[in-house]
Amino acid sequence: MRVCSIARRDCGVKRNRKRQVALAKTNEVMTVNAAEILSEREVESIFGFSIPYLRRARRERRGPRFLKVGKLVRYRRADIEAYLSAHEVETADKPASQAQGLR
């Protein structure tokens, strides 16, 4: 067992606190990034794409861009939104650039 002086204990507490703060910041970044990465089910519930459509689109190399991590398939929220924006259709009422409901 290691014996530390009071000064060293204080130092250790400060170091541990700094490490905890660094880990908390890392976890915040991971949480923000994790919120931007979606599974098939999340894409289905948020954007309304069916899972069979997403799978067929991947197989045929069309549809929204996706990430492949091992066997896992994930989608970036920005890629789904870009795919939807690229497929906007202008109508006689409003040009696609002015349509606000389709984001």
C-alpha cells in the first residue's frame, strides 16, 4: 500500500477532477455525435422511410448515403435531410426553395 502526504493527496484529487472534466467533455461530444447517427428504425420513425425501402435502396446503390460499421448500417441525419432536399418538387403554388414544411 502506498502512503501519500497530504499535499500529494490534494494533487491527486485535482488530477482526478481534471480527468473527470475531460471525460465529461468527451461524453458530451459523443452524445452530440450519437444523436446525429441514426439506425434504420430511427430513420423510419423520424423521416417515414420504410425499412424495406432503405434496404432495397442500399442494395441498388441509390437512396440516402449510409455508413457501414461492421454489420451495422447507420445514417447521418444530415445525409437524410440532404437526400430529402435533393428530391423536392416545385409546385405551381410555391417553389421548393420557399416550401418550409419539407425539412
